[in-house]
Amino acid sequence: MTVVAPFFVVSFCGCVVLFISVEAQIFGGIYLILSFGKTYKKTAMEKQELVQYWLDSSDYDFRAMMHLYEKGDCTWSLFIGHLVLEKLLKAYSVQNILSTPPFVHDLVRLADRGGLHLDEGQKDLLDAISTFNLRARYDDYKMEFQRKCTKEFTAKWLAIIEGFREWIKSRLMKLQENILIS
């Protein structure tokens, strides 16, 4: 069975990027359509393969985030930065608690549902990064956000995103080590 997913295309710096957002439940099976053009049936995937998918996808997005920043596209760089952390939190959720990651984009909620404990400062930062998710925003919000996204503003937040990325990955590695020891 083929699953057709909602998607959108964004053009920047002469490049076209296709963003696919798919997590559709069909006849009891969850299908994930990966950015690599492959389709996997989750019920056939091993848990570790699903974790690895989210890690690989996050790493790919991290490179795209940095490329966008280097090319001066600060708004989309921060949007992709949100996706980097969202995918890492989904990997953590799958590894720690859930067989299917939550269908939410709020980073604090994802961390909470996945059992990743955050202090109040981390929650505040992730709440701010969650606002970089521009998919469902009105044009006036997007324009206001674009005005805020100077090189300096973006560099500050990319450093925070990169710090969170490393921290979440280290927590995930510890979690995986604990599972291997058990």
C-alpha cells in the first residue's frame, strides 16, 4: 500500500527543499516516509532502527541548518534547528518509553512524554525554540520572526540548539548503555 503524505516545498539560495511530514496510521500500521524516499512499516522495524532513523534524520537536518545559516537564510535555519531537536527528542522517546513517538512539535512536551527530565532553564529555552516552528504560523508572525532573525540573533540560538543537540545525544547514549547493561 502506498501512503501519500502532505508535504511542502521551499526554495532558497537556488535550491529546492522538500519537507515531508508523515506519521499516518493506516489499517493499524504506522508508516513513516523518510526524506530518503523510502517507506518503512514501523511494525516491521526494530526499535533500534527507528531510533537510528530519527538520529540520522536529525543529523541531516543539522547539516542543512548550518548550510542555511552560512548562506544567510537565518529564518529557515532556525526552523530546521527546531526540527533537529524535535527528531532527537523523538529518538529519545522511542528508546526510553514509547514504540511510536508523540505526534507533537512542542519540544518541552516531547521531552516530558519521552521521560527526559529538564530543569526550568532548559524548559524555557526549549519553549523559545518551539516558536521557531513556522509551519502553522500566520504570515504576520512569520514576517515579525524574519525581522528578529539577524545573524547575531540566529548565531546565539544556533549555539543553544547545538548545545541541546549534544546534550540530548549524550543522554540517549547513556540510556542505550543502561539498556545494554540490563
